[in-house]
Amino acid sequence: MHFFVDLQNVGKGYETRERGDPLMETIQHCPECGATWDEGQTCQDHFHQMLFWENEYSGYGEVHHLTVLCYQLQHPGLYSPEGLRAAMHLLDDFLEHGVTTEDVRTHLRSALDSGQRTWKVKGTPASHGAYNPPIQWTMTAANVIATGADNYCDSVRTWARSTYETLKASGNLSL
């Protein structure tokens, strides 16, 4: 018998549900990006699927930088506050200024070198990125996966543009 915490009803007397219990079949959402988790597939599952496609299909790695940025930006707790700001700058550089991944490797290598920078990229429970106000994303990793492997690169580019425009519209894009 497997039990799960029903976070929406904590403290209301029915914290656990048995798998298969009709009350357990409620729709779950990602606490960071708000995406619906259909059939138990989390955002991390979608991210891993995208990484698989990038490894499986020749040429799909061309959008890897956008995949990682979009996923992490939509899950800001994965970044430190400084890491979140740096990621927003990087997305802006890629989309608005034509910066390439080679440019980043060449020109930002020393600035991003963990031995050189004075800030951490990764968030911790004590210091992590967040948006104020919270963001309602118009496209998430789930949407990219839903378009299938054949449309992956175009979907990631659309996701990157959507992420950028949503950040701008929310007032959270700090450049």
C-alpha cells in the first residue's frame, strides 16, 4: 500500500491517500511553473525527455542552451538570486542580441568560471531565485513535449521566445 501527501488539504484531517483512491486522482500542478502534471509526469520528467531527444537525434543539441535556460527560469528556485539574474541576461543575449553559445564560451568563460565569480549559480533552501510577482507561464516544458520529437527544435525556440516575453510582461525581467 502506497500513501501520498495531499498538500492541498494538509491540516484538514485527510493528509494521506492510497494510490487509486478517487480523491488522489486530482490534478496536480508544479509549484514553481504551474504546469499541470498529467499522469504523474512532472516537469523534471519532461526536461529529461527533452535531454533524451537531444542525445538521440542529431542536431537537436543546437537548442540545448535554450532548453536549460527555459526550464531553469521557469523553476527559479533551482537558481540563486544572482544565478536567476544572470540567466535572464543570457536569455536576453541569445534572443535579442544574437549572441551564440560559442560567444558565451569565448567571452564569458572567465566571468562564469566558478573559481572566478563571487556568487553561486545554484539555489539553496536559504538562498534561491523567485519572481515577484509570480509568473503565469504561457508555455512550459509540457507544451514542448506535447508537440513531439519531430517538432522539438522549433518548439524549444518558441518556448524560449514565450519565456522571454512572459518575463518582460510580468515586470520580472531584470537586465
